[in-house]
Amino acid sequence: MKPHREDRTVNIILASLCSVSLLMMLLPLSRPIRAVRAFVGHVFEPMMFAGAEGTERLALVPSRARQLIVADIENRSLKDEFARVGLLRAELESLRAENARLSASLGLQLPEGRGAVWARVMERDPLTWYQSVAVDVGRAQGVGLNAAVLAQDEGQLVVIGRIAEVGERTSKVLLVTDEFSSVAAYLSSGTVEGLIQGQGSERLRMNYLHSEAVVVTGDEVRTSATSATFPPGILIGTVAKPYARDPFLTFQSVEIRPAVDPASVKEVMILK
Amino acid sequence: MKYFRMAFVFVLAALAHWWWTTYLSFYGVAPHLLLVMTFVVAARQGPVPAMCCGFAWGLFLDVSSLHLAGSSSMALTIAGYLVGNIRRQVDVSSIAPQCVILVVGTWAYFLFTGLAGLVVLKHFLWPGWAVFLLAPFYNSVLGPVLFWAWDVGVES
């Protein structure tokens, strides 16, 4: 009984669908058929429209992919170039600053009868930051042991240190801030002399000042004529503050602020 | 879920047929994807789904064409009915019967639409010798692939 019912259903569906089709064939211009066709067209047209659009886009995929690859390659090369330009810019800034410093140093007056050679600071060890630096001139450029090493600050020469080790093309500078460094100096407000000594930090200490001497904060400290290394009158720094007097000592001491931070010097002048 | 798959297959088949005949036909010869799909649905699901799908796909073809609206829908409906009933007598799971049914069925489809044109329009709608001779074999090559795709994609 069941198969028979199924067959009947199939036959009814077949007859219905065929009847609709037949009506569409026989009455193509009648209003209901045109309405059905219009409706079916309305349903299917978006599919074809979307399909055509999708096909057009698919056709563009190879060229778009090519453009994307080309753009990616360009992007990579531009990134490389951008990084290179950044390095060049940093180098340019560095050279510009160096140029400014060297231009300013052209107006410097060298101590009488002394020749000089300019050197670039090429190494500064963090462990010996206030002790020594290496410069790129040596015996080949006429640099000698214990030669005075100066820098320029606002148009005048400033003491940096002395040559402690000479190589063929490099030298090591013992900075005035090193604990083993000492320079004979005087205060500009009088003729009180003392001995500048490094402390291993950015500040210096001036010892052996006469106990009765009046020390004024901000006084300039310059190299003394009694210095065996430095020409007289070269600026070292200014008085930062006097230390508390020790009643057991017969002299007083002051703290000196160097005119130039030796840690930031990039070029130095070495006297011959 | 099954009905969603069927709906998806319906839309996909209509789009694929339109795309293939529009962009991949070779001298006007392209496989009749919707006819083959009607056979596949009939062989796998029986006559009722095949007739419904065939009728709807036929409407799609009728809307696409200017000639004789209703002929394709009727032809595909009848194709779904016949193949859906034949599957009780013929093993449609192997490739050889599938190919034979597709070749014969395609020729029958062309003859039916042509005769329908002759009856209604007084003009035999002849698809051309190239299509008449080549399309059935094209369909018979495509058929087993679609049978396999149906088994994997819809019935698995």
C-alpha cells in the first residue's frame, strides 16, 4: 500500500510541475505567466549579476596579486632605504655638529710656540668613564707621552687630560677627573695656587689652597705656570663649593666643576 | 542541515552552469551541468527531490533564454522523474551505467526541447550538430565527477 501511495505522490508532483511548464509554453504572453517569469527572473537575476561581478573580480586577481607582490617588493626596498636614510641623517647630524665644533675651534688661539693636532675620541670604556679615553692619533702624528690634551668650549681652550699611553696611531688620555690625575692650578680671583686632583667622578677637587685664602663660588680655575704639562692660563673649571675646613689640616679644599665634561668630549686638541 | 546543503548545492549548480556556459564553452559546446545534476539528484535522492530541483533549474534556464519558456523546466522535471524511477532497475552507482544514462538522457533532452519547440512554435529548436554530438559525451565525463562530489559533499 505504501509504495503505491508514494508513486501516486510522485505522479501528482510530476503532473503539477509539467502542467505549470506547459502553461508557460502555451501561454507565454498571458499576464500570470509573464508575472511568474518576471518573478523567477527577479529571483535569478541577482545570481547572474553577482556571478558576473565575481567573475570580473576573479579575472582581476592575477593582476592584483602581481601588483600586490610588486608593492610588497617596493615596500621592502623603501623600508631598507628608509633605514639607510635614517643612518645617513644621524651621520649628517653628527658631521654637522662636528663641523660646528671644529669651526668654533678655528678661532682658538694656541699657546705660544706650541703646535697642535686634533684627534677624535674613538673609545670610551664605561668602566673607566671618568678615567681615560682613547683617541685616533698617535706617534705617527707626532703625539708624545704626557702631552697636554685640551678641548674647546665657547671659543676657549679647556683642560681635558694628558696623554698617558702612545701607540703608533692611537693614544690613551688620562682625564683630569681620574683619581691619579693632578694639575697645578690657580684661582682667577687671586693668585692662590693649589693642586687639582680627580676623584673618579664628574667633579674635581682642588687641594692645598692657603688656609686664609678667600674662595668665591664661581671663580675660574686655570692652569698654573708651574705645571710641567699644561701651558699657563688654560681653563680647567669653576669653583662649585668649598669643602668644610678640617682643623687638623693647614690648607683648605674646594670642589671644582670642570668647564667641559670629559665624558662628553668628541674631539680633542693635543699639544705637541 | 540536509536542506541547507541541498539549497547550497542548488544555488552553486545554477551559478556553475551559468559560469561554465558563459566563460568556458568551446565553440558553443559546454556540459549541461544542470541536466547532469538533475540525474545525480534523481539517482541519489529519488524522483521527488529530482523533479523539484529539475523544475527550478529549468525555470532558471527558461528565464535565461528567450525561446519557449517552460520547455527546460518540463524536460528537467521529466528527466528527474525517469531517472528517479530507473534507479530501481538499474545500478546507478557504477560509472558505466551513469555514462550511458547521461549520453542517452542528454540526447533525449535535446530531442524533447526540439520537439516542444516544433509543437508550440512550429519550429524545431535544434542546438546544432556540434552540441548535439559532443555535449552528451562531455556530460558523461562530468557525470561521474559530480556523482563523486555529491557522495562526498552532500551525503557524507
